[in-house]
Amino acid sequence: MHAPKRREGACALPRVGACADSNLISDSSSPAAASGRCVNNLCTVALPPVLHRLLTAAGPSGYETAPAAVFADAAREFTDDVSIDVMGSVVARVAGTTEGAPLLAIVGHIDEIGLMVTHIDDDGFLRFAGVGGWDPQILSGQRVLLMTKGGTVPGVLGRRAIHLLREEDRRKVPELRELHIDIGARDGDEARAQVRIGDVAVIDGEPVEVLGGRAVSRAMDNRLGAFIALEAARLVAQAGGAPGVVAACGVVQEEIGLHGARTSAFGVAPDVAIAVDVTHETGVPGTEINEMGKHRFGDGPVIERGSTMNPALFEMLHDTAEREGIPFTIAAAARGTGTDADAIHLSRAGIPTGLISIPLRYMHSPVEMVQLDDIDACARLIAAFAQSLGADTSFARCAGWRRVRAAGSGVRGLVLARLARLLLLFLLLLVLGVGLAVLGRLLGCGACRRKLGDDP
């Protein structure tokens, strides 16, 4: 862990038995502010309201309408420039103050893992497939909410009771095909009247605030990243803007292939991007830190360094964290990262990309746990980084590289590019038409001469 000396006047991070000072978790002037509760002199720190709404909005990959609406509504509190693309990804832009400064995209995905109904049998039980990666052994006995055309339908995930299992089956981890969803229907007709093939479901459960300034919920992966993107952009807007445009992006379909990040990288056309996601907290018993490094709760954001990460961007994030007195750790990725950063850095002509992660326990489960002051530290780091960018900022990997500004970005750039292609096509057709006309005249004159020469 890198723990720089605390700056004069900086606030201590929240701890058990004490409430936070002036960060996004407790600052009453922030839209993220909320009050915790204390029992026996032990205080919990409340979830920021926007994060709470993001976590309780059901949105498996491909069905992110609800969390996208929460993201967009929260963004409109600090910017009027909010858009949603055809994929369902949301972009909130905060205007820059310096001509030529790079456009920074902060990307967090808003989808979550879920379930999809694949069959409804005649007894009314629903069979399903996973949307994203599940550990099947944690699903049995969970309550679910099905998202249907008529609204949400509650159900439970069931399998044969342990009393009915053979001895060898008790020692096995169940497969998804051995589980079913029970909505209490009397038969298949009653179930089909409520649920259709292709309807999706999420685990039913409210976020819970626990000790240590921590919280537990489903969908922390990666509503945390989406919230941090929003909060960093809000901090930039509150400061009067950064040199370049800052675009907070809540992107879709990460859990099934990084799709929203790929399309948003084309639509937003950033000069530099930071993906924000979760990583494994290594304080859990049995975690192998020799392979993963040490990233504990309270250590702050994890800055990724590796083959696909832009080295100049990493150094800037590292220096910013030290300058601002923000604790952090470093993780290494020799290949891909398994996050939206993998799609972004390969988009367009290549985009300088970084990755910041939040330590998380029990990933891809209904009880994902996070420490809230790590969220605050991550948002402050990205906001401070945005302020450090200027027109002369270089992310060069080698000498001679220069950043080429596109004719425009986003929709404007796409329109200009299409107009340029149409103009080029028109000129080609014009040249072809003139050439054919000249050729026709030459052929016509030749025919005339031959005819005159043949007449007596």
C-alpha cells in the first residue's frame, strides 16, 4: 500500500466507532450524503443515495434500462449534456475550460449478472441460463425478482432438499441445469401467463450497511464503477470544470463481452480513458497474495499497470495520488485485465487507457462487500487527474508520437466523417462522368470518320 503523508487539513477516513469527515460519504453538501446509524457505540456509514438507487435498480446485461435511468437522472444534477445511445449506454459530459485539452472518458459498466428463463415446464417451474458468470453453489435458496412485461414477479431458486439427495450428490456442487425458479404457479399455464421465455431475473435483496464503514449488496460489480464515474464528474463540475471535457460513461453489456465500452469508445471518441471496475480484496482467508498482490479494505484504489495499460497514464495517476495524499495500491496485468479497459484501448486508432479498481469481497455473489472510503478515494483521484490534463499532455509510448485531434467527436465527428465520404464519392462520380463523356465523344467522332470514308 502506498500511503502518502496526509496533507494539511485533510480528513481522516471513516472507521468503526467514528463517522467520516468531509468526503462524499458524509458531506451534507453532496448529493451522495446520507446518515449512518450507531449501535453500542459502533457506527455504520450509510450508502450514498445515488449508489443505493443504482444497486437496487435491476439491470442484467442487455436489460440495463433501470440503472441507466438512475445514472442519467443523477448526472442531470450537475450537467445538462446527458445522452443515451442505441445500445443503452449513458454519457454525461462536463465542458472543458481549455482549448485543445484532451477529452477524458471515465467508464464504469452498469450491467450486472443475472438469470434468463429458457423453458417453462407443465408443472410451472422455470428453467434458466446464467447471464454472466455465476458460481452455482451460491444460487440455491436465493430469492429472485423476474423482470416481465407486466412488472416484477417474485420467485425462489430451488433444488431438491438435502434430505432427498443421495450421499454422493450431497458432496457435489450443483450445476445450473439442476436448479429451477419457483414462482408458486399451480401449473405451466399459470406460470406462462406471468413469465415468458427470455425474461430475466436478478437476486432479490436490499443493500446492507455493516460495520467498518462497509456495505454489502448484489451488483456492486459494477455499479460501483458507474457511481465513481458520476462522482468524479460531479467533483469536476463542482470545481468549475477541468481543462478538457470529462465524460462519465455508464456502459452496458460488460459481463457478456465488453460490448458497451467498445461502442461508446467510438461514439465518445475520447483522447484518454479510465475504466473503473472492481478487483478482489485480499483480506479474505485463503487468498493467494503472491499471485494477486495485496489489496486490503482501506488501502484505497488499485491502479493497474501492465502490457495494455498506457504507461504515461499510469505514471500520471500514480503521481496524482501521491500529490493529493490518496492511499493506493498497484496491480500488474501481463495480458488483458478482463475489464472494459481491454475493449477501449483497442478501439478507433487506439486510445490511451488506464484501469482503476476498487477492492471487493465475494465478487459475483449476492453479498459483494466494499469499504465506502475506498470509493471516495477513487473518485477524488480521478477528479484530480482530470484537473492535471492540458493541451500539451502527452501519452506517447515512443518518440515522435503526437495526438491528432479528430475533426470532431461523438455524433458531430460521425456526421463530418460521413459528409467527407459523400463529398469524395461525388467527386469520383463527377470525374468518372466527365471521363465517360470525353470517351463517348472520341468514339463517336471515330465512327463518323469511318462512315464518311466508306461513302462513294
